[in-house]
Amino acid sequence: MSVDVEDESQQALIEKYQVSGQTLLIVGNDKKIDLTNDAFLNARTNPDKLKEKIKQTIDSML
């Protein structure tokens, strides 16, 4: 899900997850894992590494 931090109707989610800007969170099973740093470091230069990190994170939550 994508959330626009400027959309006032999304304020409850923004406050719940303490988001203030571009953020990549994986949320499930009462866990919140922040992959923002991995995303910024790898999205352009090494997208396969980022995809693998996202996959590992999701798999660990299942």
C-alpha cells in the first residue's frame, strides 16, 4: 500500500507508524520492519539486492 503523507485522510496510519517522509515499511503480524535505508542504498544501483531483502523480510514474517 502506498500512503501520501500529505493526505489528511491518512493521518491515523501516518501517526501509527510514525512516518514523516519517503519510507519503506513491511508490516504484518504485529511487526514493523523499516527497510528505508536498504531501499535508498539499493533501489537504483542494485535493485536485485533490494528485491531479495524485501523477499527475505516478508518470508521471515510468514
